[in-house]
Amino acid sequence: MTELVWFRNDLRIADNAALTSACKTGHPVTACFIVTPQQWQEHDWSAARVQFMLEHANSLSKTLAKLGITLTFLHADTFSSGIKALEQHCRLHQIRRLYFNEEYGINERKRDKLVWERLTELEVQVSKYRDQTVAPVGQILTQKNEPYSVFTPFSRRWRVWLDENQPTLYPAPAAVGPEVTPELTETLPSPFKDAPEPLFAIGEHAAHDQLETFLTERASHYKDHRDFPSLDGTSQLSPYLANGVLSGRQCLIAAQQTGYSGEGIATWINEIAWRDFYINILYHYPRLSMHRAFKPETEALKWNEPGEHFEAWKEGQTGIPIVDAAMRQLKATGWMHNRLRMITAMFLSKNLFIDWRLGEAWFMQNLVDGFLASNNGGWQWSASTGTDAAPYFRVFNPVTQSERFDPKGEFIRRWVPELAKLDNKRIHHPSKGGVVPEGYPRPIVDLKESRKEAIARFQALKD
């Protein structure tokens, strides 16, 4: 009889609850990964993410092979057909028990429930683990045993949980048999052929190298540098976290082990708490997986028709330089600086007053680190439909943000070369007091008036 580990959003050897548990049994261990291109397309996954994920699955296959574990790639269009493929695989290989780490989107939870039922009928035991967050999902609750809906009190309780539980890492398993020949998936599925040039190195070792480089070279300045897109001030670990090549636990413990006690490390650990928070929100409020607002009353907002304004936003042709630079970065690389994600999301949802769900989908369709919990949480935060405690009348002015976080226009010059010759002041608002450089559009919306209109619409909804 054989143990089967089902890899999904956890493409790593180290600190993997399901893998470590399977390898402890003393029985032969095998593994699988299910390729479901139609399902990924329905979930708006980008070509960049699918490419990144499958390259890591191949890397994982090579590492597992050295441990005597074969990773088999099963091919199915959807989750539903994937379940059938998994059943057939279990029958064929006389699987005794299936191990996997939980995922929290509504379709993933429905899939896993069906897997549990079907395999139980086949007399295959199913063991699942809450391994996607530092504190297991569902454990950070209020005194009334209810989920937190605001980040700050969640983060306080999260830190208490850390102190009380002192989380540790699952050890990487030892070899369970002689080395085997790794199986590989050779080509990208047809809907995902047009991936941009990869920005991030492949492999679990590469992820740990990136983590170590950040902690030793940039983490101490993280609080001061993280909002400036022209600086290399962020960790750039999000693609590895989104695909489970690194765990949040690994990031937290590595940060704690540096011995640094400054604001830089503290601020970055707070970002790990944000990730846990958004995953918990997705778990406790399944409607977020179904294109619904966290604040149900905001479902009544009357958004503008997307039309030409939405197309201009997607292509980086809004006439607002920092927005255009960010959107062009996204399209060209599959990644966007986090401060710019907030600026562009708020511009779409507040100044253009276009439904945040369209922006959320566009980001997922382009991001290499597209991760439902974080992407949805960030978009609803920006659109004032989500968990944010700040009032709806907080609206970023993208020009002010640009002047503050790209003061010399370095980021804008890189991505909007039409404006490269403007001085450091005018580059943030080229249409103000002069002729707009040839080839660059005038602003498609008045920032001041559109802000007033957005606030009025929210106020009318409140009234």
C-alpha cells in the first residue's frame, strides 16, 4: 500500500505538513499534481503565473525524485474531471491514504469535499492539513469566537497566538527510497502561451536565496523604502508565497532569527500578518470567492460603464503618469509594486468609478503572483467595499502619491518614455501649465471632480 501526496498550492519540500506526515509513515510514498488549464482560465490565472507554477512543479519533481518519490502529472480540464483522474490514479496505484494541504477558495473547498467523499467510498483515507497560514486558519477569533473583520485587532490577536504557540517548521523529509527518474510536464497549456519573460528565478533554493538576500540586505530599510517603486525596497517574495514555494511560517521564522528588532523587520512581519488576515477573511466569508463585496450594502453602488476608460487604464494610457507607468509595468512583466497596486486600484474604482471586480480580474489575468485572498482583499480595500476600517472618503490623489513616492520621476521615466525629458516637477502632471508631450494623452478624468463624485455616490448609498 502506498501513501499519495497531492501537491497544489504548496510546491515545496521544506515545511510542508502533508509531505512530512506522509513520509513519516514508513510506507512507500508517491505524489501527484493535477494540471487543470480550463479551471485556471475560469479563475483568471495569468500566463505568467501558470508558467511560474509549472516550472516550479518540474523543479519539485526533480527534488522529490532524489528522495525516491515520483511526482506524476495528471491532466484534466477542470476540478471536476481532476477528481475523476485522482480516483483513477488511486485505484491504479493501490493508494492507502491521500495527503494534502487545504486551500480556501470556494471552488477549491467544494472540490476537496468531493475528493474526501469519493475516496472514502474507495476506502482511501484522507488526511488534510491547515498549512497555508502561520496560525492555522480559523484559530484567530474574537472573545465571542467570531472572525475578525478588521486587520488591526486581528494582528494583535495573531501576535498573541505567536507568543503562546511559538510556531516551528516541519522538517524536510529524508529519502524514502532509492532515487527515481523525475517526470516533467513539458509545455504550457494552450491558453497560457503568451507569458512575459520570467522575472523570478525558479526553484525552492532560489526562493530561499531571495528571502536571505532581502533579510540581510534590505529588511532593515523596509519601512522607509517599501513605498518607492524606483527602489529595490520590497522582498519580491510574493510569487513564491502565492504558489507555496515558500511558506509564511518560513518567512516569519527567518525574520525572527535575524535578531533584528528595528521597524523594518517589524513592518515586514506585519505584512505576513496581512496575508494571514486575508486568507482568513476568504475562509470565513465564502461570498468573496463569488465576486461579491465584503460589505453587502456596497452591492447597490451604480458603477460607470467601463468602455474606453477601462481600456485606457488597462493599457496605461490614462494621462496620469504614475498610473500609466504602473499599468505598463504590469503588462510587460507580470508584476507590480504594491504601492502602485493601491494607486491604480483606487484610481479605477474611485476616480473612474469602474467596478472593482473588473480591475481585480485584470490583475489576476496578468500577475505572476495572482493570489485570490490577497488580490481580492487589496482591491476591496481600495474600493471601500472590503474590510478596511478607514471611511469611504479616503481617495488617493495619484499625482500627490507620485510626487511623494517617485519624487524624481525615475519610475515614470522608465515606463513612460514619452515623458522622459520633462523636469522632476512637471513629469507628475504634464498637462498642468503646458503642452502635453507628443504621443501622450491628456488626463481622461478630472481628479478633483471625480473624487467628489465618488464620495457623493458612497454618501448617497449610506443615506
